[in-house]
Amino acid sequence: MGFLLLFCFFSLLITALGKLGSDIISSTIHVNNFGRYASCPFLSEHNYEFACFLLDPTKGERICSNTRTNIVDMREALPKLTNHSLLFVGDSLVRNQFVSFACLLWEADDTISTSDIDTPSERDPLPHVFSIRSPKYNLEVRQVFVGLILDIQEKQLSAGIEHVSKLVLPKYVTELLKGTFKQAKIHNSDVPRAPTILMLSTGHHWDLVKYSNESLPNIRVDQNLFKVAVDRINSRLMHDKLPNQRVIWRGVPPRHYSMGEWNSGGHCDDYLPMNKTKLNNMLLSNTSSYVTVVFLSKVIEKSVNMINNKINSSGFEYLDISTESYLRSDAQIGNTHTGFHGTNADCSHYCVPGVPDAWNTFLIDRIQKIPWRPVAPAKHPLA
């Protein structure tokens, strides 16, 4: 009954907002048809937690106003994305980015209907593959949650480096890469397509504190273990992916908790973005979680560079999102009370529209500006 009331509340709210006839979101952001955007089916993810603007329109407008990146106009970008198939793989921050991309697409192409999407429920068998398709542009976008990307559970992280160095990708990820995962079919699609572009990221799920009973104020990651893991992921991708597929690693966005972490009373209620002096002081202190996030992103970037230095045109790329993430302590979800995290502050995920739209702007710009030419398969130096 509670879920039904919540659904009815948001349905009525979306209808009411759509009738306003004006765009409450700042003109600096992408939204041109607010009623269409507010009806995006993927906004319901995490109990509407990402959709901060529905619960707090003022906050949504402020976040958009504080977003300095010139957000992509998906209507103009769509023709250049024709015939592409994108696969987002990684943790819940990757899902955060997928929801942003899917709603940009939903708002820009009004020919997309509910028959062109898949939104698995919690009752559906794992893995949950979220999908949206634009028949007009023959564009498909999918997302699957794999917190560590490798075929390992968080509770097994204590197994150590030797164990991680021998891991493979989950079978369904390999099948998604090759276009053979039957469960991933979109309603209107006859066959699942192999992605032309794989966008992935991992980081926060390697936090050893996250799966312990400890209440510590910072992230704790085994640095050597993470290095081995990222190299192993790239080794398996080089082996499993198709020759003409591009692999784009996204940097790790920070968690903007103050006075603690997610499990120790941390919160995030900044009205404006963090200033650079404060961030630099945190980095210099060498104790904040920001230091760990910078390290995680550098590990990913170095691993990608190593592949590209040893294998000419390998198709591995690194997407730097630091310019629209590290200072945005104002742009995270915080306390919503109706969201996935309930009364606990969520300072890990970002509101949409907002920062994730900037990540997708960088992604789309990379896709359009750097053409990918198929190459013959090559043996990865870390295999």
C-alpha cells in the first residue's frame, strides 16, 4: 500500500509539473521539454532518489545553475550516435550515469515509447539489465550492475591479490559484449546487439570498510589489490571484447560526505560547490576520502595508458570527469527520506539533471570526436 501511495504521489506530481508549461530547470542545462523529461521511466530508480528535482524543485534548479559544463543537447547529438550500441557496466554510480543518459535520450526523442525500454524489477532474476532503444536512430543503450566488474563477491576481497589476479569477467558481461545474452533483449529488438562502446567504472565497492561492521570516517582500499584488479579487468576485456569495440573507462567520482562517512553519520548539505582551497586542504591532509578517489582514478588512467603504449590502437580510453565532480559537494542527493537510502544521507550519488549529465556530455563528445577504427585482435600484455 505504501509503494502504491508513493507511486500515485509521483504520478500526480509529474502530471502537475508537466502542466506548468515552463521549464523550471535552468536554461544552462539540457531540458527543452520538461513534461517529457519528468516522465522518464528511469527516474523511478532507487525509489526516485536520483530525481531530486521532483521532491525539491528549488534544489534541482540550483544544482543545474551551479553546473558550469555546457550540457549536451541530445537532439543535436543523436544523428551522430546513429547505429551505436552503448553498454554501461559497473557500480551504482555507473547506473547513476545511465539514468542520466537514458533520460536525456527519452526527453530528446519523443518517438521512444515504453515498449522501447526495459526496467527490471527487484523480483526479476539477476542480472538486471536496463535498456532503452531509439528506433528512429537505431541506438541502443544498456546498463548492468557489477560492483567489482570481476566475477567476485565483496566478501571475498580478503582472498588477496593472487586470487584477484586470476579472476574473469562474469559470464553475462562477456555475453553482453558479444551480443549473445538473450535476457537482454529489448521488447522491439529481434536480437541483442553487441555494443560498439563499453563505458565502465568501479572504485567504491573496493572499499574494505563498506562490507565490514566498522564505522570509520574514510574509505579504506587496498591499493595494490585495486591495481591488480584493474589490470586484470583490462586483461580480460582485451581477451573477451570484439576487435571493433571501444572501451571507455570513466574516472571515479568522489563521495562528498562531511563529518563522517556513509556509515558514521556523514552528511552533505552544501548550498554551493566546494571551493578549490578547501579541496586542496583535504588532499594535502592525506586523510580524506578524496585522496583515495584521486588514487583510484589514477590507477585506472595508468592501466589504460599502459595498454595503449604496448598495443597500438587498442581501443581503450580514459574519461576524466574531475572537472565536474570534485568540487560538486552541492550536487549530491543528501537526505530525501523517500529514497533508496531512507533517512540516511546519500552523499555518494548525484542528482539528475546535474553532474551525471556533465559526465555524459564528456562521453558523447569523446564518442563523436575520436573515431574508432577496427583493429586485429591482439594479446594483452597482462593476460
